Amino acid sequence: MLDRIPFLIGLRYTRAKRRNHFISFISLTSMLGLTLGVAVLILVLSVMNGFDHELQHRVLGMVPHSKIQKDEGGIDNWQQLSRQIEQNPHVVATAPYVEQQGMLAARGHTAGAQVTGVDPKSEPKVSIIADHMQAGSLNDLTKGSWNVVLGELLARQLHVGVGDKVTLLIPQGSSVNPAGVFPRMRSFTVSGIFKVGAQLDGSLAYASLGDMEALARLNAPQGIRLKLDDIFNARPVTQDIVNQLPIGYMGSDWTFSQGNLFQAIQMEKNLMGLLLTVIVAVAAFNIVSTLVMVVTDKRADIAILRTLGATPRTIMGIFMVQGIAIGVIGIVLGLIIGIALALSISDIINWIQNVFGIQFLDPSVYFISYLPSRLEMSDVATVIVVAFVLSFLSTLYPAWRASRVRPAEVLRYE
């Protein structure tokens, strides 16, 4: 029975109506502060996980995980080279490409773009573009058709749609005459539009592999795009492949073009987690002030319990139970609110954007145009453990102070 005393009295102090309403208010504030801190921490970590996930599966689904190309010219034996590269256990698929930076112009509007010549049959193996076509098809990119597929944002900047004409100007292979240097130009027909909901929609275009070879004055693909089983292993895998190829080949991976963005997201997630953990710590340590005031208010009760035979350990346990109860209630409420928000934040933001006609993430500025969220149980477990440990530590000093109350001094004036 004595072992149950700390739990029974501690829980009674937690739920009892106190004469001092200010103490009740402070206790409620501590609980709500912990609830808010836990909920916001779970929500922010879920959003950062969402950005991380979208970068890996959407943005990196469009850009090649790795590329192999020659120092100069095209790869004449690219089919044989592709079969050799695919023997590497980390390579999932390969596809030939010709890549050119240029300027697209239509109806008095211009926009810079990276135009990639692709094989419609091989490209879906290394890219997700085929799954995000809004109009048209990659199969329309046949040799001699001079068709082009534009990103949705790029098409909007050029004010064109399917069937319209655009002019591509590229500096490579420019012609030189007495009047100066003139870039190579070619008219294309827009045969399709894709949308992945990322900044890439405003900078990428795709054309036929054969057409881009002719425009770049190549007699073979410029290089080979690789899809790997683990994108975070791209650099060593690429280096290993290059080491096994003859001299004259070079490789690059996605970390050269998108690595800084991924590192920034990881750093921001860690910093936001740290800052929000401080908020949880502040809310948890509010329990200290709450319990100190409760101990002061209950000095007479403590003295009576001591005279009835309660040990300092029992008294300490009573107030630890009360503080932990406040912490557990705050954590549970925070978990419920945080998980609910993490699972619905994307729909909430979309509803706000549709109702008020605003857009929080402009695709021309941010690399994705919506707010993603991905709830991971490992983050939830970490938040629970951190919040509980902080709540537990917050109870130690007030509980120790209560156990040091001397009955004789308190009861002398009662």
C-alpha cells in the first residue's frame, strides 16, 4: 500500500481543484506549452521530411543520377558501352542523351532552357517524365519530327501550347562569317507538356535524340544517363565505372547539380529540430516553476504526511508523479495534434490557396510548388523520448525540495 501512495496523492494533486487558481493556471500553461512544442516539432520535422522525400523521388527522378560521356565528341559504340555499364550491380538502367544549353523563343517571349535529346524507349527507364505528361507523349519525339516537349512552367513563360512553334538557339556549333558569330537555330513544334511540380518545369525541355545530334553536329549520343539503386552512393559508383572504362571518358553525378540543395534541406532540418527542441525544453522546464509553487502551497500537507510516517522518498515520489503526469498529458495532446496536422497540412494549404487565390510556394522561386509532408515514426519516437526526458528532469528539483521540508518548522505555526 505504501508503494501506491506517491501515485495516488500525486495524481490527486494533479486533478484536484486547488484553492490557489493561479497555480492551476500556471500548471495549465505548462501543459499547453509542452503540447504546442511537441505538435510544432512533429509538424516541422514532417514537412522537412516531405521536402527531402520530394527531392529524392521527384526532382532527382528527372535529373540523371549519374552521367558518363567522352571528353570530346559523341560515343559511337554507346550500345556496347551501355551493356558494359549495366553489368555494374548498382546500375538499374541506362539511356543515351544529347544535352544542350540554349534559348527558346516564341511569340516575342524568350527563356533559357536545357534541351535534352532522348530516346523515347529508353528514357522512361531512367526518368519519371513519362509519368508526368500533361499533354502529348514522349513517343512523338521521333527522328526528323523536330518535336519538343516542354515543362509546364516553361511553356507558360513562352505562352505556347501543343502544336505551337518555338525556336531553339544554341551557341555550340555556331557559324562564323565576316559579319560575326551566329548561333545555330532550329524551329521545333511543341508536341507535349510535362509537369512534375518542381522548379525543373521552368528549365527543362526534351527533343528527339536524332534531332539533337544533328543540331549539335554529332554523329552519336553525347553520353549515357544512369539510374542507380542508391542515389546516395552515386559518387563512388560513378568513379568505379569511369575507372573501368578506357581513357577519355568522364563521369558526373547528381551531387554536382542538386547536392547543395539536398545538403541545405538536411542542415535546415537539423537546425529547425534543434531550435524547436529548445522550445520543448522551455515548456518542459515550466513544470519546475509549477511544482515549486505547488510544494510551497502544500507544505502543511507534506508536514502531516511526514508525521504519519511518509519518508522523504515518498514525498519526492508524490511530486515527481504530479510533474510527470503534467508532462505526459501535454506530450499526448501534442502527439495527437502534431500527427493530425502532419497528415493534413498539404490539404489545408491547398484549401487556403484555392479559397484566397494565393500561392505560398512559387515554382519559379522554390524547387517545388506545394508543401509536402511525410510523417516518420522514428521522428515521432524521438520527440516522445526527448519531451519525456525533459519533463522528468524538470520534476527532480521541486520533488527534492519537497522532500527536504521539515514538519516541525511547518506545523509550528499551524
